[in-house]
Amino acid sequence: MNVLDLSPEVAESCLEMAIALAQTAQGQGQLLRTASFVHRTYVRAVTPPLHGRAHDLRWRRFVSALEAYLDRCPPSAQARKLRGIVTENADLLEQQAALAS
């Protein structure tokens, strides 16, 4: 996905997310690689889907990936800010856990 294909608002949001994820990694190589994966899930989540259900699934995947990433990151102000996204979407995580059991 080329961010040039996205609307300016979505492209800006993707850039902000990339910066936030990279700052949270605090220069640790493995975390930076993981941040790259989480960012790709974010870009897919905010990209208009072909089907309505795809958006929900993509967003759930991003929130799950973000939570797992933050569990590995050192505490920081940026990590707390990103954790707010997970908290706001906690209902998606609970639903996913319920489906898995």
C-alpha cells in the first residue's frame, strides 16, 4: 500500500502512528521491527476495505498487535499514550478472547 493513495488525513495519521511506534521502541532493534509490523496493521486498518466486515477485522488485528507490542516496550509517556488506544478498544480484545475459548 502506497500512502500516496490515501487521503491526506489518513496519510498524516499513518505518519503520526509510525513516529509514535518508533519512539516507543526507544531504539531497540527487535522492537523497531515489531513496530514496523504493527504499523502495517494500522495502515491496513485505516485503508478503506472492499467489504464492511473487513474494517472491523483489520482494526481488531491492529489493536491486538498494538497491545502485544506495548507489552514488550519499556514504560514511557509515548507507550502510555498508545496504551490509550488499546484501552479505548478493549471491547474488541475481550470479544476476540471470548471467540478463541
